[in-house]
Amino acid sequence: MLLAIDVGNTHTVLGLFEGEEVIEHWRIATDARRTADEVAVVLQGLLAQSPLLKGTDVDGIALCSTVPSVLNEMREMCRRYYGDVTAVIVEPGVRTGVPVRMDNPKEVGSDRIVNALAAIQLYGGPCIIVDFGTATSFDAVSAKGEYVGAVTAPGIEISVDALAAAGAQLHKVELIRPRSVIAKNTVEALQSGIIYGFAGQVDGIVERMAAELAEDPDEVTVVATGSAAPLVAGESASIDVHEPWLTLIGLRLIYHRNTM
């Protein structure tokens, strides 16, 4: 089985592939203080509790990280605890098949390239990927499969934390759809502003990006992913498909591209 690991700024998502199917997955907090040994303990604990892995070993690892310090520990963990397993870490020199048309390609996070590859393989181009993570990232991929540009906005969790910290009578609320857009209490007013506000932001940015990306904006497929995507995808008029495992799928594709 292939273990795919996506290390983000806030969360680390792990998925086990049997062939092309994600058969098991976990989400844990990303902690830059964890050593390689601690990462191994957490990983082995997760793998050990899965009934799907009884008698089956991980025979491949695909990894990307947006946190350099965590990437170093992950690399060491692979070396020390999975030295006999083929590991592909997405970094310069790894074949992705995605040309990067940016002023400085090295500035582009590896997860964004991974997402671009998965979106092209699944849905074709042109496409826009909206990744709801620590930041809300919008990535543009051309009809030729080229990564051509991006937009980055504050993420939902960051915005909620900032609002709660700055408002004396405001506090963090459960992020669920309120009864109506026009709220009758403070909690639902916050929920409405967050969910519908971000849906409107997504629609506005996507509309402008699609107009630049293709002669016919209707030809652009908009793919949502990330932990907060379910909150917004149903309220956005521009999102065509929600793929929660987009990054993991891209990691699987890159693993096979570099090992076959």
C-alpha cells in the first residue's frame, strides 16, 4: 500500500491507497516541534489501529510539506523507520509533469503543484483549484496543464480567530450553516458572515480568474479541496466539484511518475 502524507501549516493529512482508492485516512495537527522519532510514534500508532492494515505493510511513501522544519523531520523519519520503503518527497528535482509559469517557480508551494497535477488528471484544463486551508489558495491551471498563477487570501480559521480576538463581544462559533442569511442572534450573524462571506469571496475571485484564464470562462472547471471546503462549496455558485483527497491523489500520481 502507498502512504501519502500532506503536511500543511495547520494540519497534516495522511491517506492509504490500495491501487487508486483511498481506503484509510487521518488528520492530525502539524507540530513543528515534533522530532522524527515522535512523528514515527504517531504514524505507527495510526497504522496499528487500522483494521485494514492487518498483515499488510506500507510499501511506498509519497510526501509533500509546506513547513520546512517539519519536512526535515519527515525526511529523517522515512530514513530511520522506513529505510527499506521507496519514498518520494516532492521537492526540486522530482518529476511532476506540471510546467510552472511563474516569475520564481521556487516560490510555489509543493502542495499547489501536487493539486494542479491531480486536477488536470481528474478534470482536465483549464481549471481553478480552491484550497481551503490555513490560507484560501486559488491556483490557475491552463488547458495545457501549466501552472500559470495564483491568488492567496486569509483562510477561514485565521479570519475567525482574528475576529474573535479583535471584538470584545464576539467569540469563536461553530462553523455551520445558519438558519438564514439575515441572522436573529450574534452566533448566527457570525456564521452567516463567515460562510456566505467566503462563498461570495470565492465566486468573485473565481469569476475574475476564469475571465483571464480562458476565452470562454464557462470552460473552466473549479475544484474545491481542503478541510473547510464543505462549509463553502454548497453555498458557492462557482465551485463545480469538491474533491477532499485532491492532494493525496496528486501525491499518488507523482509517486508513480517517479518510481515506474
